[in-house]
Amino acid sequence: RTWHTMTPMREAAEHAPFEALSRAQGDGIIATPYPELAASRARGPIVELPPESAGPLAAFAGGSPTVMQAVSYDAVQEVLRDGRRFSSSLYGKTMGLVMGRSILEMDEPEHGRHRGLIQQAFQKRALERWERDLVRPAIDARIDAFVARGRADLVRELTFPFPVEVICGMIGVPEESHDDFHRWAVELISIQFDIERGFAASQKLRDLFAALLVERRGTPRDDLLSILAHAELDGTRLDDESIFAFLRLLAPAGAETTYRSSSNLLVGLLTHTEQLDALRADRSLMENAIDEGLRWECPLTGITRTATGDTVVCGVAVPKDAVIHVSLGAANHDDAKFPDPERFDIRRANAKQHLAFAFGPHRCLGQHLAILETRVLLEQLFARLPNLRLDPDAEAPAITGAMFRSPAALPVVFDAA
């Protein structure tokens, strides 16, 4: 998305769905959810919330269910580990309305069969090809546009647009449809506050994928859509709707979460300059730095499960049909697991144990791609933007939001090429 080349009117129109999602989930308003989550954790590892906390989920869960929130590291792990006691099926009545039936809502054994098939597309060889042919070129092209200027907004000009180009390249979406794809992906997950726009975006994505699928069934290419078009599940090929559902799931997952996680890590590094300097000097810290960024400010702070029967979590009774808000953010800031959790520390010994990618059978399918994208981003920033630092004349970046967290802008300066 070439923000800097758009007219003001076009930019405003194009940006509308992104702004709507941001406003709806508290960007620029909710500075940090962690003190409130810590207060909840002081009451117990999993706590009951007021019925209104279920929000629109209440209607899908059967009226007025018990609403609970898992807020300790151990409780979050326990809920996510056990798909028999804690079902993902509620997503079928919410996000499934616009995505179709995807692995997001599936329980075992159906989930395992579909995930195993789709996972074939994310093998090491594919990741290496994507790094070479998609990730590095997309990042370098974005840097090319501002490297001579000596300053940039790294969110609008780099971290926001490049993951979309990668996902589009992986799927096989033509370049002229990239902007539409990104807008529809965001409108898709805006169903919670604009259902008509969500349904419209779902249909538009389906139409886009359907046209491409016809081509790939006849003439396969080296892309994800071709793999899905010829993949088999239990001896039969995936039907069209199953393919469309997975691609709809991949669209916002790949575009939204990677841009947020890489932006959050950059805020951590640029506001802790001694750690930025340490990482520049010692690249062996790279993997741990990425993990710490995900722990410190995970891009998606929570997911939802439903109790399939009366059970107990970390000693707390959970009734059948309870809606459980599983707080990944709270788990990552549990001081029993991560001492001094608000501190950003790329040398943190157990940073890798974060739960930003969730846990258990539904652990993020694209986690290795997300880490790869962030690693390449940092490598290219260090290689191409000497003396990279926050812009002293701009407002300091702030990570905000409730469910999705990221900075709205990241103004920097550097030695121009």
C-alpha cells in the first residue's frame, strides 16, 4: 500500500476500514490492559466476569452463559492444551459466519486432519523460497522508497504494507488486487461491529479466490493456492469452500498480526537504545529478541474457548458451556512465570516460553513465517538504515489497543543513503 503516493481523498477512503477497526478495539484509547489483568490474576488463575463481558458471544453461546477469563500462565496453558474439555467451535458461530468452516473453529479429530494437510504448505523449503522471493524483495522495495530521505514512519511505510505483499505473493493474488485484498481482510474481521461490511468482504474475497482457483486447477503455479487446489484429505481433494475458508483465515492472520508484532518489537528496541545497540552488535540475540517482543506486547491478546462439560482449571470450578476468554497477554505478563514482566529485556532467559502464538493443537500455523518476516525486517533495517533512531522532533510511539495492540506510527530518522 503506497500511502505516500495517494491523494488525501483517496487515502482517507482507502484507510477507512483500518481506522474503523482501530477505533472499535481501543487504539489510541486503551494504553495498556496489563494492570487490570494483573488485578484479575490476583483474584485467581481463572476468574468469573460479569455476564455483559460475553458481548455478542452470549447469543451464540445459548443466552446468558457463565463468562470466565483465564489470566494466569498455567490456566491459559491448561485451557489451550485440552481441546476435549475446551472447544473452539464457538468461532463457527462468530468468525465462521464470514470465513466459512476453517481450522479456527474445528475440534479434534477434524482439526488435526485439516491442519496436517494445510501444514504441508509451510514446510522449511517453502519458507526458504518465500524468504528469498517474497519477504526480502518486499521489505527492500519499501525501504527503497524512503532510504534517501533520512526519515520515515516505519509503520505506514514498512511494517503495515509489506506483510500483505508477502501473503498475496504466497497465495498468488495479482499485484493489482493487493490493496483490495488488504482492505477486505480487515473488513472481514470487522464483523463484530459492522456485520454487513463483514459479509460483503467475505463475498469479495471468495470471488477473488474463486477466479484464481479456476486458473490453478488447470495450470498450477508455485504458490499456496496451487498446493491447496491439488491437496487431498482422506483420499479426496479439498472442496472449493474449504480452500476459500482457509484463505479467508490466512488473510487477516498474515496481514494484521505480523505488522503489529514487528512494530511492537521495534518500539521496544528503539525506546531501549542500549538493547538496540546490543542486538546490532550481536546477532545471536536475534531469536531471543523476537521472542521477547512477542511476550512483551503480543499482537493479539486473547482468544475464546467454551467448556464442553463441568471441569476444574487450576483448582477453580468451570461450569459446562462457560465462555472462556483466554488472555494470552495476561499469561505473558504473569510475574510467576516472567519476573518483572513489564520490563522489555531481549536477554530474558525464558522469553521463548511466551504464548503469543497460543498453545496446544491450535498453536499458530504461521508462526515460523511470522518470525522469519520479523528477522529479515530487522536485518534489512540494520543493513540499510545506519544510525536508526526515534525521530526526536516527533511524538514518541505508543502501543495501544485492547484485543489487537500496536503503535499507530513509528517515526524514525537515520543517516540517509
